[in-house]
Amino acid sequence: MSSSSLSVLVGTTKGAFLLSGGKHRDGWAVRGPFCDGWPINHVIGDPATGRLWAGGGGDWHGAGIWRSSDDGETWDLIRLTRGTMDDWAANDPDFAAMIGWSAQTLPFADTFSQIWSLGYAHGTLYAGTKPAGLIASTDGGLSWQKIESLTDHPSAEAWNPGAAGLVLHTIVADPSDPAKLWVGISAAGVFATEDGGASWERRNRLSNADKCTHHDHPAAPRDGEIGHCVHNMMRAPGTADLLYQQNHHGVWRSVDGGRNWDDITAGLPSSFGFPIRVHPRDPDTVFTLPLNGDSAGRFPPDAAAAVWRSRDGGQSWQALRQGLPQQGCYFTVLRQAMAGDGRDPAGLYFGTNSGSVFASLDEGDRWDEIARHLPTVLAVEVLDRR
């Protein structure tokens, strides 16, 4: 990767892929699969060094994080937990020889099965796990420590798994304050620390609980809270702790770091969806991709794809459809499968469970398919080295 290039980092059910668009974000070339075909739930990069990290695994492999320092040409695996293959290999020398297995002591034994999310800020690499937990590394991913204060939270015994299990899927850092961090757990909600992880506060409160109408759906707002099945969350640019989230039952906005949440779903065709994206410079411009509902197929309403944009902090919404399929479109866009760059105009990117990646270089006005026929896309991020 040159020092002035942009790459879209794609995690899939069959490894990681890199989509290189060069300095001008065009002529996209697909490379991969990397990471020995492991299920990769998230891929991120450090624009200062170009280092890449890919997290994933599962019951067979156990959990691990792959690292590359040469633009994905070679990858090193840091295994964190054991999987079924370890049990097989330990009892079958022929199988162990076939896969090149040797016994090793893994730092977290069998306490979690997957890495679900990654985040890098202020020299610390964070990883969210399944079952929900948070681990951190200060040496680029070589060694890891569990942040016990989160899983020791008084509410932990009441955390309930979402459809994909109990997962910590979203890690949000404050770019100017290393002591502040937010995480999203399905289905336990939003948690925040302002003391570097020494303590955590659960932040799911409705701003207008007295006006909340009753919904029969178990993930809907009730009891003064927005519902604990947060799907994705992002901090807006600027000094204020302005957060947006898409959860199982609506799109929400918080002006106080998650202490109170306002419902901004009105104007969208559905309350259900997975990703949320905020403009890199305008805190009032936000993007989401509604789906028709968790029990109605989880595809775009009317089988016509659209990214929805608000320019006024969620007071109104506009459907952006140009270049997206408008008939017979039944794909799903998962919680970590939408990303953006910081250029002007800002670029947006999302991947589908049908193996396509779409890009818009004009803040959503027009879309182009820049990759197709990939495995199921689980995550999309951008590494922009300008």
C-alpha cells in the first residue's frame, strides 16, 4: 500500500479481503482471502503505520487476532483461546501433523470463542469477545489483558444474549481523551468508562420515558430504557460527547455521552437495522440502512435498497437510492458492515451478506458496486493513508 492510498478492509465468513482503490478511490482491486480462511468478524488498520488487525475465530478454531505489517502480504496469528480442533489434534497425532498443530498454552484457555470487534486508540488495541468481554493490548496485539471491571459489572448476571449470542460488538473511543470509552453489548446495552476502564456505567436511559408508548416486542423501549439490544454505535466528530446508535428497535441520539437517549426513528421506513455511520466532520449528518424487521426477512423494505441520510441530527431523513438495486433486493447489511472515509466529499462503503461491497464517493448521493461474489460480508472498515 502506498503512502497515499485508500483500502476497504472486509471481514467475511471465509477470511479477510482488501479492496484497494489507490489515491483517487477508483480502479478497485480485490485481494484475499487472508487469515487462512478463518471467519473474520472485524478488520481495522492504523493509518499512521499501516498495520492491519483482523479478529475472528469460532468454535472450531478458537479465538484469535491476525496481524499484518506489509499491506496484507503476510499475516501472523495470535491465538487467544482453544477450539475443537485443539481437542481433536491433542488426541490424534496424524490430524495434528496434517494441520501443523503443536500444543501451546493459550492466554484465555476456553473462556471465549470469538473476537467480534476491534478498536485502536491512543496506542491501545481493544478487542470485544463472545461471550461478551473486553480485552486490551498495549504492544500491538502481541499480549493481552482482560478488563475485568466490565464483566464484573453488577448488571452482568442479567445480561441476555441476542440472536448471535452475548457479544461485545462495538468499541467507541474518544479521540482526545484516552480515559473515555464506550462499548455496545447485545443484549446488555451501552456501557461507558471515563477512568480508563477502572469502572463502568450502564447508559440506556430514555430521555422521555414518560412519553414512551408500549410495544410488544421484547427489544422495544420500556421501563425507562431504550432497550438493551444495541446493534451499532458511533461518536460524532467534535468536542461534545454526541453519540448515535441503531438498535433492535430504533435509531437514537444522545447529546450527553449516552446518559440519555432521544428517539430519532421518525421518518425512516423501519425501526430495525444494524449499522450507523456519522459524517467525519458534520456531527448532524448521519447515515443508516433500515431493514424490514427482525421477523420479516431482514432485507430492505419493499426489496429496494436505500441508505438513509439525515442532515439535521435525525429530525428528517432522505432515501439515497441511485446506483443501488431497486427490485428483488433481499440482502442484509450487518452491524459492522458500513464504514466511511474522511475525505471531502466523504466516502461511504457497505457490504452485504450476498457478497457485494458498495461505495459512494459523494456522501451517499450515488452508489457503485466495487466488489461482488465475496463470501458473506461481516464487517467493513477503511484504512486511508494520505
